[in-house]
Amino acid sequence: MAMYYLEDDLEFLHDDDDLEFELADGARPNKQKNDTSALEYRNGKDIQGIPWERLNYSRDQYREMRLKEYQNFESLSRSHEGLDTECKQVERRSTFYDFHFNTRLVKATIVHFQLANNPVDEHPQRPVLLLRHQWNDLRDLVWATSKHDVYMTQNCLVKHWSSLLQRENEVLNLENNVCAKQISTMFIKDNLMVAGGFRGELVCKYLDQPGLAFCTNVTDKDDITNSVEVYESANGSTQVMTANNDCVVRVFDSERFRLLSRFTFPWSVNNTSVSPDGKLLAVLGDSSDCLVADPQSGKEIASLKGHLDYSFSSAWHPDGRVLATGNQDTTCRLWDIRNLSQSFAVLKGRISAIRSLKFSSDGRFLGMAEAADFVHVYDAQADYSCAQEIDIFGEISGMSFSPDAEALFVGVADRTYGSLIEFSRRWVQIPGFLPMTL
């Protein structure tokens, strides 16, 4: 995929001078002037703190440039003719989550599996857009365990951010670990954090305990761990699943982390997800087809056809009836498990591959993150016909609804404007009634 980065092309603005130091226990600055609050945003400040007023171009002009020049990488050269007409017509002016806070004190980073050379910039007077090709960097690098607690990766680190205290702390450091170094993907459930590495590592840690619970290399040839998941199986036991470039899906128990099963597929597996009842397994990878399989045996139940390129993300609606799949063809397809012969809806992104999909815990919303610049929040109750479009600049490292669906967090991975953006669910007040969410 060809990716654009917001380069520190605004160096002449002396961004570091905007730091406001308030040392706690002789430690580190805990406040930045270029963090953005909801009040500052309402008063006209840019969400990401980009000083457009000091530049020779406006935000709208820069957005237009990105829309024209962003190049979405394609693995399969297939015609996209007719794809737009197949996509659902969506009203994108809704606001389900209001901007609450953006902090640049913490930022998730994306380590690229493969890079190509940067092109020569023919227009040195405009923002520098570094063009890079990368493959197989999934974007589940941001996880919220409450509306005030978020975890994100920074190279070999996992950090916790308290949005209530506006402070960060380090919970995992693999810098000197002999088993794992760079983190490629992450999943957190019920106090168990599971991370994958670029050389096929699996790292498990309980958030309330020091040290690692388990660490190993699950592959023989250092094949990247593309996806990890912690889920409840059909028999009620908690299990851990990994998906790797060696075309194998592995299942471990969560107590002693013993290997229980391994399923081999005909292509590199980029993502897996287990249905809420533990009876169905979605398998996506370097193929235009997605599979639904039996999580106990790995046997294929159905092949989902319709995407035009490789797939990278999936999510199940909490009621278990709808599966969402995200693809490099810039679309998300929705499948009714009662009729998997064709998708019942196709949701179109703006510029890039669909790298992350998440349903809110109440099933009301589907979050869809592109590789860069756009996050879409669809209203499932309105048949996905209306959505909120979050328009930002930079690569998206991940997104996560809080478990109570009251907050939405978006990670931006950029060397200058990398940050964590927090949104709060909108409440409406009707006279004579208690406040309620949209």
C-alpha cells in the first residue's frame, strides 16, 4: 500500500517551543500547549493542533491534495468498474461521538514490514508527503479497557494512557527481551493482553501482574504474527488465537498457553475473528475470498466472494448475525450468516484499505478505520445508511470503542502530529426527560 505520512515539514514552526513543562516528581512534561481540548476546538483550534493559520494553504486545500494524490496499493490488479455503484449510499453528516480531547503526549507507532524508496518531491514549497509502500502491518494497536483507560503500542513498548488523569505509564517493554522486539498487533480482553511480533512472536501479559505470562515464537521461519485474539470458545473456555504469514492459524489455552489446534489455509492469514457464541471463525488473508470456518476443526463452512483484493480486518456484531470484512479494495462488506452467498451491503472508504473494524458493545455502531486519514462510524440501527466521518491527517494505528460504548479512541501514527484522539458519545436532552445517547 502506498502510504502518506505527515512529515515534520513544519519544522520551521519550532514545534518543540510549544511544550509547557510541569514536572511531576522530577519526571517529564505532562502538558503540551498543542494538545487540544473540546473547548479549544469549538473556539477554532485544529483537532490535531496543526497551525493552518501560519501556513500558505488551508486545511481544505491540503485535504483536496491528499484526496487527489493518495495512492492505495493494490495486490491484485482487478477492475473496480461497477464497485461504486454497488456501494451503499450513505449520509455522512451524522455526529454520534463528539470530539473530547487530543493529546500528543502519547502516540502509537506503526513499524512497517517492508518499505520502498521515497519519491523525489517536485513541490518543495508544500507539505512533504513521504510515499512509502508497506505490507502486512495491521492496525489493532489501540485498545480501550474503559472510557478512561487506553493501551497503545510504541515500537517495542505498550503504554497505558489515563484520559482522566492525562498521564501515561509503561506497562510492557520488549527492548531487551530475547523472545520479542517489535509489536505488530495487539488484543486485550478481561485483563489479558496478547501481542504479536514481526518474527512470529506471541507475547501474553496480565495487566495486573508484573512480567510476562508467556512468550514464544509460534512459527518456524519468523513469519509475522498478523492478528491475535482472546475469545470465549463454544465450551466456555478462554482461548488465544494467532494468525500468521505461514498460512497457519493456531489456538492456545489461556491458562498454560498450550497449543490446542493448528489450521492451515492456502494463503497467508491476515486476520481472524471468532463469533460471539464461539461457533464460527472468520478467516481473511492474501486472497479476495474470505472464509467462515469451524473454530474447533478449522473446516471451511462457507467462502465469501465479492471483495477484489486482499482482506485485513473483520468484526462480528454482538448478536452474532452480521460479519463485517475489510479489504484493500477500500470497502467493507457486511454478511448475514443466514445467507452467505452474497454480502447484503458494501460500505466504501474514501482513500485507502479498511484496516480496522469494530462494533460497539451495544451493537449500535460499526467503526471502520482506513489506513490513513478517515474513520467512519456507521449506525447499525439505521441499516448502516447514515454515518459520522472523522476527518484527520496521518496514518491510523488503531481505533477502539470503550467497553460501555461511551468513548471512541483513535490513534494517529505520525512523527510530528502523532497522537491519541478521544471522542465522547453524544447525549441529547429532551425537556422533561433524562439525558440519553443518540
